[in-house]
Amino acid sequence: MKFLPKRQLMNWLPQLNPQVWVLIAGRLLSQIGSGFTLFYAPIFFVNQVGLSATQVGLALGSASISGVIARILSGSMSDSRLWGRKRTLLLSAAVSAIASLVLATTGNFFTLVMGNLLMGFGIGLYWPATEAVVADLTHGEQRREAYALTRLGDNLGLGLGSVLGGVLVGTTGAYRMLFAIDAISFLVFMGVVYAAIPETLRSGKRHQQPLANWMTALRDRTLLVFVLVNIIFTTYIAQLQSTMPLYFKNFVSVEGTGMGFAETTISAIFAWHLALAIVCQLPIARALKRFSHPQALTISAVIWAMGFAVIWLTGVASSNQLVWAILGMGVLAIATVAYTPAASSLVADLAPPSLRGVYLSINSLCWAVGYAIGPAVGGWALDQPRGVVYGYWLGLSLSVVVTMLILQYLNQILVAKQASDV
């Protein structure tokens, strides 16, 4: 009887290719290292190294430049017979490890920029290749659960890493050690990929040049419609990291104090958000399996609208602001976990097997665009009078109507395509 809970757990988990589980474990270990530096890098470079906040912001932003270039290269490399998915992942881990070591030794603005350019390049190489591996090793309904589990591994690793990083910094003050641990985590991930993940690219009879692969993908009307709606979703997600903390700090007047939430309270709210995302990732993906990808994304869009409405209420309410903030971030956690597996699965299903790297590279580029638009628009909104700031969240909530209309059109395209294939 003592083995029953374990057997029940194994029966509850999806039956995936063992190599997918190995990849999930490797990603979890890698993200633990990334979690060590996620929240503490800006503090270290401003307070310990002595750089200005503007310099640190510019340096951190430079990672997005190299990240875009790397995402484009990763799509072509992942579909290339010369590189393939595995070698692209190995290169990604190696570049990221070097970047962490550069950041660990940073003492000036130049090396900080170089470290972030390298880190952006390594992470940019990583995403299309790893999502292509998951697509290669799964099929049908199990693919959405596989993507949910890989995101679960990422979120769990980031959560553990941020907690452990806080303990390490709090007890030793050794900020540079965080980057050294991050480098080690990338090397561990590199070892996992090298030893346990085979090349999953299946070379077809016809091999196109990289430019031809991209032109084929960019002529896919279904993919282009999805790109539009995907940029909107990633813009929503960017609000959580860029706009929301400052909104909670400067524009939510806590009852009886006239001040916003304390930093510790904001940290606890985001910890709740991350914890709920971890707990709900697989159950939400499993609950949405009965729906098509556009329908699942439409459900996610509705939940985003509800979440943004509650965030608006957090700012304008005269009492219970903390309760509304917790509720709003909880709703947005569910919206996020409903979105990510369905979006990746939709692109993987659209892509011909020989072009999965390019298609998933385009999917990853949507995140880069969303994270460029989201902080800029959110920052502009927060510089406006309070009425505009509060109205911004209602505007985001209402914008979901446009998102749903695009998804309806996307669903019609997919239904017509399936009918023509019969």
C-alpha cells in the first residue's frame, strides 16, 4: 500500500517520451541558476558595482537586441542538417555559461553590456531549439501537456532559484557567486543535453536553404494571423514584469496609509502569482485539452480581461487593496498558464516537421516584440495623470475584444484548412 501514492502520481502524469522528462529536468536545473540572478542583478550592479540605474537599464535592454538575432539564427540552425536541434541547444548553453562568467567579473559598463549581449544571444538560441525538440518528441493532444510541463519546470526552477538566491545573498552578501552558480547550471544543462537528448531532427528528402525556409513560413497566412494575436498576448504578459510592480508601489493607495504596497508585500504578491502558476500549469492544460487551440486561447483571453479588470479595481478601491491585488494576480496567473501551452502547440502543429525550428523561431520572436511594446506602452501610461493610469488597465481589459475577434478568424481559417484536407 505504501507504493500506491507514487503509482497514482505516475498514472496522473501524462505518458510522454522519456527524453521529454529528461529535457524538463534539465530545464528545471538551468532555470534554478537563472532564478539566482533574476531579481538580484540590478541591485548588485547599482549598489555594489556602482553603475547608474540608467546604465544598468540600457545594458539589460541590450540583451533583447542580440536575442532577436539569435532567435532568427536558431530557427535556421535547428532545421539545418549541419546543426540540428541538439547542437543548437549545446551552443546556447555554452554561450549562456560564458555570459554568466562575464557578468560575474563585471566591474564596468562595457563588460556589463558584453555580458548581457552574450546572455541575450544564448537565451535567443535556446527557445526555438528546445520547443522544436518537444514538438519532435510529442504528437496530438499530449503535445499541449508536454509544453505545460516544460513551462512548469521553468517556473519551478525560477521560483526555487530566486528563493535560494535571496538566502545566499542575505547570509553572505556574495552577489558574484550568484552568477557563478548560474554558469554552473548552464553547464549542467549542457551535460544533460549532450548525454541524454538525441538529435530529433528528421531530415527529409528535400532540403531547402534557410532563406527559402523563412519565405515558406512567412507565406503561411495562418501563421501570420497567429503572429498578430500572439504579439498581443506577449504584450499582456510583459505588463506583469514591467508595469505591474511600479503600479502597485506608486498608484495603489493602501487604506489608512496613503502609500503603495511595500517592496516586501509586492514580492509576496508575485511569489503567490508564480506559485499558483506552478500548481495550475498541468491541471489547466489538461482541462483545456477538449478545446481547439484557438478556443483555448480565447478562454485565456477572457481570463486576461477579468484579471486586468481586477487590477484596475485594486487601484480605485477604497479598501481591501491587498485582497484585490492577490485576486488579480491569481487570475492573471491562470490566464498565463492557459495561454503558453496552447500557443506553442498551435505553432508546432502548423509547422511541417522540417520547418519546426523556423516556425517556433517566429513564435519566439513574438515574445521579443511583445516585450519591446509592453514596457514602453506601460511606462508611458504610468507617466500620465492617475485617471489615465487606472484607465490603462480597463483599456487592456477591453482590448481583449479585438484579441477574441482575431482568434475567431484564426479558428475559421483552421476549420477551412481541415475541411480542405479531408
